[in-house]
Amino acid sequence: MNQINKEQNFFEPYLTTPYINGNYSSSKNEYLQRIEQQMSSLNNHSTSNRYWENYEARTYNWKQWICFMIPIGIKNVSYANQLLDAGSQLININNYDAFPTQCLYLPISFVGFLKPDGIMWSQVESFYVNASPRLHRIEPFNIQLLKIAYDEETISIVFDDNYAFKEIRHQLQLGVPHINAIYKNNDSYVKNSIDNFMPKINIGYFSQASYQEVNSKLESVEISESKLDIDTIYLVRMSADPQIKLPQPDIIAEIPLMGSKHRTGYHN
């Protein structure tokens, strides 16, 4: 499979899952269909892309980036290790490597790159200030492990959230003018003003792996049902050294989801 064109412009530094038109009875039904179609579309290709080469291109030569996310490898270490254990049978795939625990994260809303034509560090605090009052009003929820899947560059674990993250993204759009502009013009999940977000966590990456081998290994992998409680959203900076790669989330701010409790006192 060809690598991405390094002259091409990208938005998110991570790959999103394409939306397909259809009538869905639930988020679970929608996500499963999208996953299956994405994996099926890759059957026409023999080998994967090279993750790190494309990551370098998507990050404009390793620029730092800002994102609202759940850095589970730092804040939910035991659960992150469970995810890696679930995918441990995949380690023997040629040209596949698992991410270290601390590098596992669930991206919610990409904000931008720290660069002159992107965003400035001085702007970042305003994103937190504008987002906090709205996110405080959201009730905590949990997400259910759904399926191990793969795309052109990574293996991921997809979750069923009953569309809860869409509400978080909606509140971010309403509260943060910068994100509102992104959703109208750039965000890869938003099509025709409709948000098609799907939550997933990348657990490993390819360096030109065989899809036939990946498919064969996945057939024997079983994952047990498990839930992760979501009660905090994090604003995070991501940076990677091109020599050691492996960007670990650097938490800038934490925004607790408080629901009805948000009126019980003053909160930052």
C-alpha cells in the first residue's frame, strides 16, 4: 500500500473511522458496521502503511499538538494494561508493535498544532476556560469495550459509548469558538454538520504488516466485556521526539464531569 502524500494537508494527527450512510438502531450497531466496512476495504491491499512515517507527515515534522482526550495510560493504568493484555496475542504479528501503556489515549476532539499557522501556546488556557462550565454539567458515564479492529496503520479497541462523547463534543463546539470553527471546516468526523464521532484507543502500530496475517490473528482473539468509567475530560499536549517517538500525553488541565453536582459550589 502506498504511503500518504507528504505534500497533502492533514487535520488530526491520528486516523479517524469513516462514516457510512445507514439507519442504525444504536451506537453499537453503527460502530460495528463502520468497523467491518473499514477492515473489509483493506482486504484489497496486501500490506499496511508505515505508521511512524505517516505520523511524521501528519504532525508536520513532529510538531506538538493539543487535544481533548482521555489519557487512560496515565489516569487509568490498570485498565490500559487490560487492553494491552487483550491484544497480547497480536504481538507475534510481523511488523507490528504495541504502544507502551502510558501512550494509550482516547482522543475526543483535536484542537490543533502548536505552530505559527496553527495555535499559539497563549491560546490554550482559553480553551480550558471556555470548555469547563459546559463540561461540568455533563453526568459521568461509562463506555463498553466493543471490538478489536484495524485500519491502515494501527490496531485499536473500539468502545460503545451510547453516543455520550457526541454530547461532550457538542458542548465543546458550543463553548469554544475555536472548536466551533474546526467542526464547521476541518474535523474529519463532521460531515454536512453531523458529528459521526466513534471512540477508540490505538493499542499498537504497523510498519508494513500483512493484512492477511493480521486477519488470521484477529480471528483467534477474544475480548471480555469490560467497562471504563468516564468522569473527567483532559486537555492534553502531545509531543514526540523523532528519535524515540512514542508521544506520551502531557496533561494541561482536568475537567470533571459533575452533572447535577456542578451547582453545589465554585469549580475551576
